[in-house]
Amino acid sequence: MGQVLGLGVSHYPPLSGLDADMANILRGRLADPDIPAAAKDPAGWPAAMRAEWADPVAAAARHRAAMRGGLQRVRRALVEFQPDFVLIWGDDQYENFKESVVPAFSVLAYEDREIRPWAQATASAMFDAKAKDEWGGGRPNVWGERGDTTRLVRGHREAAKHLATGLLEADFDVAYAYEPLHHPGLPHAFLNAILYLDYDRAGFDWPVVCMPINCYGRAVISYKGFVSRWADRGRPADPPSPTPRRCFDLGAACARILKASPWRVAVLASSSWSHAFLVDKTFRIAPDVAADRALYEALVAGDYATWRNHPLAKIEESGQQEVLNWFVLAGAMNALGAKLAWSEFVETWIFNSSKVAAVYAPA
């Protein structure tokens, strides 16, 4: 019988960048001429948001420190557990899956791959074309790594095939792939999780199995899974993402398959929570912190009925599309009866999304 460790982190792209640039998503919304001036006026913002905006660079340093603290806790849990591989649930934001096919769920049964983290970054990973030459074909990053930097990401094809087989036999019609389609490396939900869990560059040698979830649903092709101007809203929508209930049940199925396997497995949800650029009711200026807090409190309380029954419409209204990755984790932990050992909610109003890190006791 296997053993499963549950984890959650954020793959927030600006964490890999510089503090001075961390609020650039908000700056872009404030520069959008079609967003009403009243919405952009700090006088009307919540007090916590005004306090952060008073000195965004200092606030960025505090936000980075808080995120690093959570990442260190999750990293320690990985080191102590020493998994045979890490299964990562993450979103694909118009990176590997584009107009040719967008599966609801897929398993990337890759073997070892040499990744170029900065040269292969896409728009949704906040690739900075203006800095490409200065950074040797890459983009500015906190580690000073240039575009020709390479990193070996180990795969575990046997485990990926085992998981895909088990899910298909359990009536989950997942796709699988042995090679990339449109992205030569790894989409940033997966790669950033690896980079951040190795923030101190001590090494990340655990094999990885990536499982993309179509979190962006109606906006994955129409908005290319990223920021758009206010005037562009109302584009014809794509078909929706899988529902929270289906994601929750998929996580439960994954947990049962992994628990019955011969491996020790760390399962990891990779995403921030509500994204400001997806929240129309705030004119895409602020995340839906209240909605995030409500879901987080239910998670801490072990109120899985609230999670499983959460409507997709509420997810979309609150810009919580990426939290579907956490619905998969919640379903897995509920199925295993795993207890939340530690978690932290890092609130922000100006850095696009609040962040959650979590560690469940192995089950």
C-alpha cells in the first residue's frame, strides 16, 4: 500500500521576478482607459488595499517573505516525507493546450526533460519581451538566471501511466500525453511550483507527474488564459471548465489509486486563489478576498460538503478559476481522511491574488 502526502502552494509568476515589478498586473489595470476612473481612485479602495499601495515595493518585500515562509514549510514536509514522485495539479493557461485541443483533465506521462525556465516562458508566465536581450533571451528573475539556464525535471512515466489507467477504469475520461504539444517545457503552474519549492536552490530531484486541469474554461482560448483589456470583455466564451464537484471527485479517485499503489506520493495543488484580472465586479482591480476567506475557512474546518457543492458560477464570478486545482486536493484529502497539519492564508489586495500554502499529514 502506498502513502500520500497532501500539499498546496502558489505558482504566482511575479514571485520569481523583482519586488519593484510585483504590482505590475494592477498597474496595467490602472492604465486601462476603459476602466471607470472612480474604480481606479484609491480613495474608494478598502483600507488594507490603500495601505499596501502606499508603498508597493515595501509591500512586495513583505508579501515575498510571507510566501517564502509557506514554501519553506511545504519544502520541509517534502524533505521529511521523501516521496517516490510528486503529482502536481495545475492549470494550463493557453500554454501546452490551445485551439487544437483542450482536455478537461490530462496526465503528462513525460520522461526526464531538460527545461529552460526563462527562455520558454509564455505570456501567462509574464514573459517580458523587452528584457529578453538584457537577460540573455530570458526575463528578469530574482535568482539572476539567464535565458540559457537549464534545469533537469525528472519524470515518472510508469506512475503516470498507472494513474491514467486507474482513472480511465474509474470512468474518468482523462487524456494522456508522452510528449508536449505546444509548450516545449512545462506550463508555469508546474514549473513555478518546482522552482519555488527550490527557492534556495538546494535541488529538487524528486520525479514529477504533471496533471493539467482546464481551470480557465470559458476564458482559456477567448482570452488566452490571461489579462485582457476591460473593453475586450464579452468575447464569445469557450465551453466551461469541469465543475468543482467533478474536480473534487477526481481528486478522490486519484487518492484511492495512489493509496493502493506501491509508491509514496506527494500530491500538490499549485495555484493562487481569486485573480483580480478575472473579477469583473471589482473592475479587475482587486481579488475577491472575502470569497477566498470563506473557502479557506471551510477548508480549515474540514467542511468538504461546502467545497464539493460549490457552484461553478460562483467560482467564475469571484475569479477563483485556478482554485479548481485545490478542489482536486480537497477531494483527495477527504477520501483519505487526511488531517490538515498546517496552513496559512497570505492576504493581498494589490498583488493580484491571495496565496494559500498547506500541509496535510501523510495518510
